[in-house]
Amino acid sequence: MSSAPYPPERIADLTLTVQSADMVRIFDRKYRDNPLGTGPGDSRLCAKADNYHVLYASPDFTTSFLETVVRDRYARPKPAAERKLFYREISMRVSANLMVPNTESLNLLDLRGDGCVRLGVGTDAIRAEDHGEGRTLGRNLHDDPANLDGILFSSRLTGQDVYAIFDRATNKLIAETARELSDDMRLPEILDRYGITLIRS
């Protein structure tokens, strides 16, 4: 019996079938040979102690970069001169393009827009800096009998789509070879847009 308190009809109404989707994942370079791999860790929708893992990716490179590397460090008022990023925080990471091929599909709970209100969960689950409510949501949805592949939500940093895919569904994805994040030609534009100074020491 499921521990998820969500009515099946609401889960069904909010479930989106995704095919032929492209997304970008940014992750630690020591795992570059396994771009679809997941492991224990604390994140928005799961905790290290949970019995499942989550892969996060976005179709928008800027969103992947901000969600993975920058996060909330510039969210509070501070002088522009303090918007600094150590080069090692980029050089320690790689990026990979992931795809949902035509032969597969992902069943994702769509919590963009008014999705949280329709499901009956607080918006803090996907928008708050604190991840407590999000992890409860993740556990409940992972255990729901609907057997969802993951969650689709809007980044609170950019408003763009983020895919949170349960580890049981990563075999539905294919990945290109990972590349050094430091070599990405889009980085200078992102650093300039957000006024970030790169420190190489």
C-alpha cells in the first residue's frame, strides 16, 4: 500500500509523457565515464539515506550551470565585487547532453505552473532553498503506485524546466560523451550576464 497521500486522479491529470527530449547534465568529472549514473547524496528531492537516487538535468544550459554550480551564493544582497567563482569549481565538473530517444518515453509529474496547487503540496517543495518538503515529496512520489519516472518542475533560479529523474528510469535515457565544463563556449556569456568574476588561484 502506498504511503503517498495524493489522489490517483490528480497524479494521472498531472502526468506528462515526454519523448524526444534533450537536456544537459553537469556533474563531477570523476564520474565522466558514467553520465547517467546516480548515487547517494542530499538534493532537492532525495536525501543520502533514501533508498533511491535522482538525476537532475535541464534543456537549458544556463539553468544546469546555475542549479549545479552557483546555486544560492548570490541570492542575498552583497557588493558586485563579491560575485566570485573559483575556477576549480568549473574544472572539477563536466557536462553531457542527455536524450530521451524516440523508442522510449518518460512519465513525469508536471509541477510547473500551478502543478503544486493542483496536487495539494506546498510550493516550497520545489521552490524553497530548504529541501525538507521537497524530499518528502520525492519519497512519496517515488513510492506512489503510479510508478512515475520522475518530476518536471521550474527552476526557482531561472524559471526554466528541470527534469528530476528517478534512478529506476535512467535506462530510458541515452547520453553523449561528457565534455570538460571549462571548455564550454557558453561560459563567458553566463559569467558576464550574472556579473561573476572567475578566480584562477
